[in-house]
Amino acid sequence: MALSLMPLLIHSEAVSPEVRAVIKAADRSPADRRLAELEAAAHLLYREVTIDCRDLRDLFGLGSKGDC
């Protein structure tokens, strides 16, 4: 079972409004667009915080392979 932290990130004031908006869009997007939206959110958040890329990707359920 996977644990999603997206609801926490959507409501966290530690996350910029821009990133929260992209996360909300991903949450509401159709399945075929969801991955691209989550990737965009991960890229934005990575630029804002100091966190390991793999850990950040795990927050979004993207797996550890890929770029930030």
C-alpha cells in the first residue's frame, strides 16, 4: 500500500502557492495527464526546497528514477 503525501503538500504553507496549484491540478487531472502534472510539481518543488531528488520523487509517488 502506498502512502500519498499530496493532501499534506496541498495544504502546507511551507509549499509555495504555485506548487500547491500544480499539485491540485494533478490531483484533479485525468489519469493520462496525472503523471506529467506530478512531474511538473516535483520539478517546481525541487527548485524551492533542499531535499534529495529521490526523496522528493517518492513524495509524489513517482519512483526514484527520473530527474528533478
